[in-house]
Amino acid sequence: MKLFFVLLIIFFIVIPLHSNSLTVSSPGNILTVQFVLNEGDPFYNVQRFGRDIIQKSRLGFVLQDVQDLISGFTISNVTHNHFDETWEQIWGEKKFIRNHYNEMRIDLVESGELEREMTIVFRAYDDGIGFRYEIPEQPNIQEFNIMDELTEFALTGDHESWWIGAYQWNRFEYLYENTPLSEVDTVHTHFTMRTDDDLYLSIHEAAVVDYSTMALERTHDFTLKANLFPWADGVKVRTAAPMVSPWRTIQMADDPGGLITSYLILNLNEPNKIEDTSWIKPGKYVGIWWEMHLDKSTWSIGPRHGATTENAKRYIDFAAEHGFDHVLVEGWNKGWEGDWYADGVVFDFTTPYPDFDLEGVAQYALDKGVRLMGHHETSANVINYEEQMEDAFALYEELGVRAVKTGYVGHGTEIVWYDNDGNENHEWHHGQFMVEHHQRVVELAAKHKISLNVHEGVKDTGLRRTWPNLMTREVARGQEYNAWGGEGGNPPDHVVILPFTRNLSGPFDYTPGIVELFYDEYRPDNRINSTLAGELALYVIIHSPLQMAADLPENYEAQPDVFQFIKDVPADWYDTKVLHASIGNYITIVRKDRNSDDWYLGSITDEHGRLLEASLSFLDPGRDYIAEIYRDGENADWIDDPYDIIIEEKVVDSSMTLKIRLATSGGQAIRFRPM
């Protein structure tokens, strides 16, 4: 990975023994973090331009069977660092990312007999902060269990909030709530807020490895506390010194678009660990998937089985003709009978059904210049998967597969494993058990030169920087709910909330691109709740380096002019800018192709029509471009006429402003190519 500019200055400050208050400010002196020992108890607070953002908030751990790490501390040493680098993403929404922060490392030691040590590290960026705990190797704390993490975020008011409740049976796959902070109980992160004076905040975490993921529990008034998903026995984290916790993060921006272009989460992760990354390639795919959600075909073998050799070759031919990189085939392997999604069915990850020639289909794809995308649905039976996954990944590598979609469908606590005594344990999808499992999977996949598309997994915390084969995830309510969701599909505002919540975590395999918006023959009570132009715009709005054209081949063949944008739009970007942003209302994003001078614009709105103006100043000055525009027609309306679309071209340059007319739940997609 090419490192462009690095400046690292380390200097030491001697703190008088009586001083229990320390500060670090961001490089632009925008944010200030203060650390305080209050009678030996650690606290922190955060200010932005001198204004309180996080008030006095507790730090520390409750431990099992030993003295807690919450009080009796003194400061033994403080180190301040300044760091400034620009690093290159192997793929992503922005090629070059600046990592610029001031750091304060505070070494604490207990004043009692144990004299245990704990370090708290704060990094202050201009767009937010990150902090974590480090427990060094030492004689008086070795293996230990964390029963509670006391980290607090004491907010200053009843902020408007967008959230999904934690500890629900269907993981992250819910519609977002929009309420005052005072109506929140326990929620997943990213947890996004707007203050009364229009500052935007989002709390999350970075670099979750060998630890449980964090939810946020409102403990009183406007204070949130870390709530770690427990093991079956109630322990939150099983660990040993030396131990490093995930980073707790708070991103801040004067407008919601600033949250989207904040790369704090990525910057708090370790650099790439994969030496040869030449096999990790962004791309687009089609596949045998949507037809099962429509109930046109089935995952299990039978008269309507989707994953047949004949059907797979039909998709491969389509992919080869239209320039797609992969073909996903779900339902190819044994184990899909019955209620596999509820019963924890044992899948076989190397044995195909009799009507699917795995080796023949994989070779047919390679001969056509396409690759088969593998599929491993585990039904949350993780132990069964781990017993087979070495052979399963080795088989895929042998067949030329370079990407695998994994799945962990299972309700809440229905991940089952057995301990050494034969006791059955039920674990959360988001606890340390599954964090450790997913780490084993990504490292094994890298060994076999395979990239991952993880569904029903743990949330993204920026590990894609360290393991760039961890390319995309679901971990939210995606396109399939438009096929069978109980509300008749995702409501119009869902995709206008995602960019400011779930998508802040990282790439999302939402699976856009449905061009047949009604499917009365299969699912008469459901539909795509947007216009056709709005569906095209999602390719720019929702970033994924493995981006699906999710509809049936015959539907694309019936609308070749519309399909052209899906064929043209890239899945890998040089730069990203947000032109308009209002959470749950509307958004306009422009992205520059990494491999050409083309720019792409996507703009969408909720159920209300909008008139927006987009400055084209992002284009190269003094250069003319052809704008290939896909916009809502004059009569477009998501309920009455969602198919009304106008496709046109015009010459534009960087001095111009485009008027963007968005129909109700509509959109606009534009490709700008230099003349």
C-alpha cells in the first residue's frame, strides 16, 4: 500500500502528581477532550468550539470475581502524540484518506495493594474522537472476565435520534425509529442524533476484535452507557492481559453529509495485513436470488428448484453478455429442505444437489470470462460451518471462485454451540463468540484468496481496512423486504435514512436494481416503493464494492435503456462528495470512478417531491462533459406512475448548476463523462 505523507511527532509531558485533569485538542482546535480523575475514578468530557458535547462521563470495567477497574487510580504517565498521514484504500468510496489526529495516552495505576495498570487512549480528530482501553501485561491481572463496561456518553439534551432497538429477534433487520433521545431504551450503533442547534452526532465503535460488540443503553435522562452483548453465562468479554478494547467513537458534523464523508472509523483500524491483494477486486454481480424471494423458484430441490445447472448457465450467459463479474447461485448445496431458517438445519458446504453440476458450472463461468460467486448459508449453526469451512473454501479456490456470500439466518439467541462438558449454549449474533468466529472466517477466506459478502453477521467496524477481503455486508433491512416484508415493502424514507445510520459503518449489500417494480404474479401485496429513477440512484447512494443487479435477466432485457445505467455505474470510487443531505428526507451524492474521469450522481427523496439545485463544481474546470441523465418524468409518482422516466443527454461543465426534480419517492441518476 502506497503511503503518501506521514508526519509523526511524539513528545512527553511530565504531569505533576497532584494534577488529575488532562486535555487533548484536535489538530484544527475544533474538539477538546478532557480526562479527569475524580477521587480516583476516571471520567472524560468533550467540547466542540468550547461547547459541551459530552458531559462528565464515566469510564472503567466491572470484573468477575476480582476487584473492579473503576476507582482508586492515580496518573503515572501521560504521552501526547501528533499523527498525520495519507493512506491509500485498496478499494472503497475514496481512494486517498487522510488520518490526522492528536493523541493522549494516560497510564493509570491503582493506589492499593494490587497496583494494577490501565491505559486510556484518546484520539482527537477535527470530525470526532475515538478512545479505548489498554490493559498491559502485568502480574496482578492475567486472565479475567469483563462483566460490564462502564463507558458513558452523557449527552447535553434531548436530541433528535435515529435508531434500531437492540436485543430483538431479527438482529438489525428493522425499520429505523425517529424519536427524541428520551424515548430510547437500548439501541444498536451507529446511533445518529441531531442537536437543537443542528450539530449532527453519531456514536459507534471501531476495530472490534476478540471482544463483544456494543449497544447503547439509556441509563437516565440523556446519558447512554455501553451495553455489551453477553455470552450465555452472562460474561460480556473473556480476555487476558495484554488486552486492547475496541475504539469507542463519536463522529460530529455541522451537516449530516459530513458524517458520510468522515473516515474516522476506518482510520482507527490497523493497516492492511494481506501482503498480496491483487486478487481482491470490486465488481458487480447477478444471480439466482431474487426469484426465490419472489417465490418464483425455491432454494430446496424440487420442481421449482432455482439452482439448476441449466438456470445457472442462463445467468452466466447473461452476465458475460453484459459485462458482470460474478454470478451468485443460492440453493446449490444440500440442506435447504424444510424451515432451514428456523430449525438450524445442518448444511453440507461441499456437496451439490443432483441437478447442479458445481464443477461444470464454475468452469463454464470461467470460460465465459465470469466467476461463480459462492454461497454459504449456515442457518446460524456455526459449529457445523466451522467443521466444514476449510474444505469448503479450498473447494471454491480450486474452482476459481473469488467471492463468497455467507449467511447467518437465525433468530436472536439461536446460535448454538456445545462446551467441553457437552452443555448447550445459545449465543447472540453480536457477542464475542460470533466476533471471534467471523475473524476466523475472514482470515481463512484470505488464505484461499476469497473475498466475503457477509449477511446476518456482526456490524462493520472498519476491519475492511485491515482485511480488505471483508468487502461488504448486509446487517440491515435490505431489498428482499420489498418482496415479502409485512409492511408491503420498505417505506420510502428507509433508503433516505440508511446513508446516515447503517451506511456510516461501511459498505452495504442492499442489492439494488429492481426494474420491475410490481410483481403481482408472485407477490401481489408487495412492491418497490420508489420510482424507477429512484432505484437507479441507489447505485450511487449505497456504496458496495460487490454491487448486485438484483432483478431477473428477462426484466433487464425488457428495459435495455434503463439497464444501461446499471451496466455503466462502477463499484469502486476515487472520491465521494455529498451535495444535499437531510436525514430521512433527501440526499444527493456524487462519486468519481476510480478507473476513469467519469463522475456519477445519485439523488433520492422520501414520499415528498423535491426541487434541488446541484452545483457541478466537482467536475474538472475548463472541461466539457456529457451528462447522461435518468430522471423522473413529469408525471412520475411512486404510487400512480413509478415507471415514468426520461433518459436524455446534455453538455455541462463545472460552472453550471443542474436543477434536480425528484418525484414522490423518486430519484435521479446521472453519469458525467468527459467529451
